[in-house]
Amino acid sequence: MPSVFEQIEPILFGVERPARYVGGEMGAQEPEHGPGIVSWLLAYPDTYEIGLPNQGLQILYEILNERDDAAAERTYAPWTDMEAAMRAEGIPLFSVEGHLPAHEFHVMAFNLSAELTYTNVLNMLDLGGIPIRTEDRGALDTIVIAGGHCTYNPEPLASFLDAVVLGDGEEVVSEITVVVGEWLAMDATTRSRLDLHRLLAGVEGVYVPSLYQPIFDGPRQVGLEILDPAAPSVIEKRTVADLGDWPYPMNQLVPLTEVVHDRLNVEVFRGCTRGCRFCQAGMITRPVRERPAAQVAEMVARGIERTGYDEVTLTSLSTADFSGIEQVVAGVVDDPAHGGRVSVSLPSLRVDAFTVGTAAKIQQVKRTGLTFAPEGGTWRMRRVINKLISDDDLFAAVDAAFSQGWRRIKLYFLIGLPTETDADVLGIAELGARCVEIGKRYHQTVTVSASVGGFVPKPQTPFQWYGQNSVEELTRKVVLLRNAARATRGLTIKWHEPAATGAEGIVSRGDRRLGDVLEQVWREGGIFQEWSEHFDLSKFQQALSDHGLRMEDYTTRDRDLDEVLPWDHLSAGLHRDFLVGEWLDAIEEVGVEDCRWTPCYDCGACTTYGIEHVVASNEPPAGGSQGTGQGLDLGAPVPVLLGRPGG
Amino acid sequence: MIEIPPRIRVRYTKTGRIKYTSQRDNARAWERALRRARLPVAYSEGFSPRPLLSFSLALPTGCESEAEYTDLRFGEAPDGAADAVVGNGWTPESVTELGHQLGELLPGGLDVVATAALEGSGGSLQEEVTSCFWIVEVTGMSAAQLTDRVEALLSAAQVPIERVRKGRKVIDDLRPSVLSLTTEGTGSSPGTRRLLAELATKPRGVRPAELLAGIDPAIRLVRASRTAQWIDVDGNRHEPLTTDGRVGGAAAEMATERGR
């Protein structure tokens, strides 16, 4: 394969942050390509800075490169200045290791973590010289695959993907490598794309959209026709039973240039059963599988020694819930080899005073702000979403934080939740004001900032039937809240752009007809839509209207309980009865407990696949609080408000 | 437990793909390498302590260099956190070896050339370096044209160029910063021409791209390499550290006074 490095070198002087196009990370591999080797291009549809730290991609990168029959390189979306220069010079999208053109790879596999990156997927295929639509690809064209949390409703991208993987990728990438290898070994003049699709459909956890035809009637999908006997009627997700078998990444990439989450990351458990009803990650990744504490300690010690990082993040959906988290943290912070210079960060804190004690231990090196995610402004709202943090627990946590020296507290909330009233929205300001009041007991000036995001209902959750708030309604609530918060000095409100919530909502529960819409948005220049300087809702609205579709049918419309949903044939193991029951309980303001520490209520995640929780302790954590479980999974959507990293 | 001097100066090169990283990236790479080396690096005081290492004038992103310098300061480390201790049991050879070991831990393309102990506390690289040599390769102009434009710049009393400083556009006079400028045949790739320049670093450094803007905005930068940095001592130029390990500038004078 020919490297394009010599072609890109002359343009690198003229682009922003050229280091993101040259690779050279510690841990980067230079795999050999050749006969009998399936070449994978692992792609993240956002900038290098956002995509490089993605742990899922790094795990698969290592697993594939360990195989004799596979070779994996990586690519990211070039920023607009680089893309313009590449298109002007006729340079295709390339891998950062060998600088090989995307279309030279057998498989291009995207990590889908955020709906607003979908147009970047189309752009990267096109820039890579790969026909964007599956139907236009022939026997020699690259196979386009996607994985990641968004694949639990891949229908908006279905027309562009040869195959979609549901669930954990550790095992299935190898199985895909084998069947792709089989197909490539067939005579290139007689093998067909359909042969490939049938082979892929035979792999458990792999969905091949071209073998299914959705049927529509007006705004709704009313059925799904299975076009081929090789296609299963339901595709079940893949689940790694024991995380301890997969101590990856073993050689986390250390980039030459600064990226987000630029530190050592060690995943301590996967899955979460806190049961927050809005949280897709907590529904689709069940059950909880903890990594053995000794393995965590070893991965941290070895990672620090190898990389030279002075910070480690223990990642999971709710790290404070890890059995024996205090000992693990103490082990890192007090390790004499680190000389008191290595800090630990937890991506999410449970809201209770006890957890703040752990945080104090953690942040003895660098004491930055503390973040809690009550998500709902009132106890009533939190019962609806099953984030069962009482006011007392919250205030005790905040009191503990201020009394132990913190002066800055950040609180995360959602607005636009089911059954929400203005009183619930105003409850956010009241709660914030109480926190400021508590802080003033300990410090002269304190800062409490409340970050407010608009709720987007996600597939495979109890709220998948709920009609989300319109852009106008969210805007009204933001103004209401902002005005109420003005009365309190020290309380600031930050909010996610409601229009971006609207666009995300179109795609989140969209159907296959959105393929044409996404293609039009992309063709009209709508890339990097999760970046505020590029986001443009009107492009989505225009494209919907040009294709005879309406935004409200996808966003604000309540789905009927007996309605066909575009993702009904894709399963995260959850029983339909469980999701319906949770939705009805939500409306009744009835909570549900965490099944790690209480009897099984049979959501389906364990029983469907014959697996169980893997936890070191079946005792709930001390402190008396219910958990957080907020959706801070790795690679979670980048809020539009953030703007460019470092800029 | 090896013994090391309290301060050392390292000379290194930056070549190849790593030239596309920024000065900030470079500093972070050094910090990671120092932690991996388990050296007792001294840290700043305060809320967010940083390792005490100082660099000479920032190398612009995209430029290579034959002569980069970093000064490192060592102090006390907690028990078990370092494999070296500040003391007198070092030799010039052991310091050179220390530099080589650090070089092994830096990303490829950052290659340590020489390392030496520094005496006392004087001699900040940022303050002492007065000028730099550059080789700049350009396209977009014939040899004759380029020679004309270079001569025009050298004979001009003032060469105003626009720069962005602290987010504001300002007009600076480039001319006093151009200490010498000559054309020197063709560059390393076809169609390119080579310029040799000595550029002053005071009151502020001049980037190769800014030099070209002052010669003619039509010229395109293809490659730029810093080949030397100079400390002016009474009209004589000294390198902060020669490739064979001799220290120049204030630190050298102090060493001489102490008879080392």
C-alpha cells in the first residue's frame, strides 16, 4: 500500500495543530499488511483530540494487532482546514500510522458515540474514496462497520453500513476478522457483496442492515421485512462475561500532542445497574462486571511507569460504586514509587458525604472543583428518573465538600424530563441557592455552577416512548431558570444549546429514512455538528422537509406503546415488559433499587445471556445514599457549549 | 542510588515528524520522560506544582532544530520516589550518561546530543540567548527574484510586518532583527531555494514565517531548521552548550571563577 505522507507534508505547515495528522504516539503499532491479513482501519468520526483517547477503539486496536491474520491502523476526522487542503490536492483520508489511504483497507470500522457525528462518518467515507452507500459498493470495496453505544439504533446510518456490531467488541472483532478473511479468499471476480453480508449476518451480535427492509406508513415505521434467510429476526448484543479476561489496553496510546482526557485511563468496571431511566449506557451495558482490584492496581502501576503520566482516571459509569474503591485509590495515592505526585480522578462521583471523603483523598495532589450529578431539581423529579438522591444526601455531600476545602461545586441537571413542571425546573435554582448558602458557612465566596442539558430520549431505555421537549420549550425553561438563578450571587447556570438537543433528538430515535436527510446535511457542508461553530439546525430542518419528513414526528411525538420502533429487532437483552414497567413506574414516581445488592427483578440482561454480575462485594457501599449512575461513559457526546478543546 | 548535580543543561535535536508538535507538547513530553526516569525533579510551589524545567526560545511548530536546550533543576524527592539523589558523586561522564538515558525515554525525533552540569543559579536560557541561525527552504520565486528581494530587505531602513500579539494585530519593524540574510543555492527538495539567516531574539524572537512575510508574502515556506542558538558575551558568540559538552554563557563564567 502506498503512503501519502510525502503528499501531506507540504500542506502540514499551513494547517492548525499539524501534530494530529502524523501519528507517532507511544504505543502506536506498525502492523504488516499482506496476503491472508485482514486490514482494519479503526475510525473515530471526530477530531484526533477527541477520538484518540477513546478506550474502546484502543482496546480493539490491540486485540486485532495481536492476531496473525489482522492488521489495524487508526484514523480520525481531519479538521476543516486540513480537509480543504486534502481535497484540493486530491489526497484521500489516511491512517495516522502508515498514512495509507482509507480505501486500501479491507474494513473501515467506526466508533459511534454521538449522533451529531454521523455526518462526519459520511464525510470520512467520501474523503477516503469509499462509496458512501452500501448498495454502491462492490466486491473490491472496503467493508464499512460500526460499533459503539449509538448502534442500538443504527437505522439513520443503515444505508451506509455493511454491518453493525451490538455490545462489547473484544470477542466479536476476531470472529468478524475470520469471516471477512473467508470472503476475501473467495475469487474476487465471482464473490458478491451479498455473500459477505450473509457471512457477517451469521456472526452473533452483528446486524446487516441490507438484509432487512423497514416498512413505513406516514410518520411511523409499521414493520420490518426480512429479505434473506441468513438474517436472524432479532440480533442480540455481545457481552464479555468477565472483564478480568481482558486487561486492555495494555499499552495505552500516549500522543505527541495534547488530547482530551490526556492521562492514564483504567476501566474498573463495565455496566451499571443504578437504574437511572434516562441513561442509555446504564441500560445497554448490563450486568455489572468489575475488574479484580489486584488487576486494577497492576494496570495502574504499570501504566504510570510506562507512560510517565501523573494522573490516572478510574473509568466506569459510576466509579464510586466499585467494591473497595477506597483501598484502590489509597493504593495509588500512597504508593511510595509515585512520591505523592500521582493523582486519581473519578469521572463521576456518587452524591453522598462518604464519597466526598474519598474525593478528598483523591484530590490531595490537585484540588480542583467537585462535580455531582443530581440530574433532577426536585425529589419528585428524581423519583421519576430513578436517581434516588434525597435532598438530605445531596446537601450533606455539598456540606462535606465545602467543609473539606472545596470552593467550587458543579452540578449536572437535565431539563425536559418526562412529567416535568416549571416547579421542577425552578427547583434547580432553589437547590443551587441552598448549596451556595451551605458554602457560605465555610468560605466567604463560593461558586456553584449548574450545567443544564436538554433531555433526549434514547432507544432501549424506559423513556424511549417519550416525546421530547421542543426547542422552543427547552429555550423557555432555560430562560425561566436563568432568571430565577439571578437572585443568588455565586450561582451560575450553564446550558446546552436547545437547538443541538433538537438535532440530536431527530437522529436518536430516527428511522432509515433519515439516511437521505443525513446525506443532504453532509452534502451541504454540515459536518462537525457537535461543534458549536459548525452546528446548524436549519440544515437538518431543510433536509427533512425536502424529503417529506417532519422534525416533530421524530422528536416531540409520544410513541404509542404498541408502535413498531425502528430498533425493535436489536436487543440489549432487556425484556420489553421491564422497559414498559419502568416507564409506567416513572410516571407513577415509583423508584427501583439496584439489583447488585437486592434480589433480581429480571430485566433480562443476565437471564437472556446466562451471565451474572461480577462484583467483589455484594454489600452496598456505605454512606446510605442511592447512586448517581449518570451517563458519563467514555466517549459521551461532547456538549456543543464546550467549543474547541483548549480554545 | 546514583548522585547527580543540582542543575543540568541538555542539548538535543528535534527532527522528523515530531517537528509538527508545539513547544507546549514538547514540554509535556519532557515531563513524562523525567517521571519515567525517576529523577528527583524539583517542583514549583503552589496550587498546581509543575516540574522546574526551562527551555530556550520556543521553536515554532513545524520547524526542525539542531540546537535545542533544556535546563533541569533537581531537589529532594520523597523516599522511594526517585532512583537518584543530588550530591557530589558525579562526573562529567556520568552526567553525559544521564542525558543519554533521558534521551531514550523521549519520543523519537527528540535526540539528546550533549549534557552537562550547571553551576550556581544564574544563566536563564530565555534571557541569555541573543540570536539564532536558521536554514529556511522556500518555493514560489526564482533564484534571481529571491536574491533581489533579499537585497531589498537588507538595504531597507525599516521592514514593517504585521503580527498578532495577545490577540491584537500590531505592526513591528522586522529589519533590526535580521542580523544577516543570504541566499544559498537550492534546497533539499526539487524547486526549493535555501536562505541562511541570523535572527535576533530581542526584544522578541522572529519566526521563519515572519521573516518570509518581510521578504515577500508570495514566498512559501517548505522547511525551516534552527541550526544554532547564540549567547553574545562581549561581542563573542557562544553556544549554551556545545555538542562536545562545553557550557557557554553565565553558567560557564561561574564555573571558570570556581576553577572547575
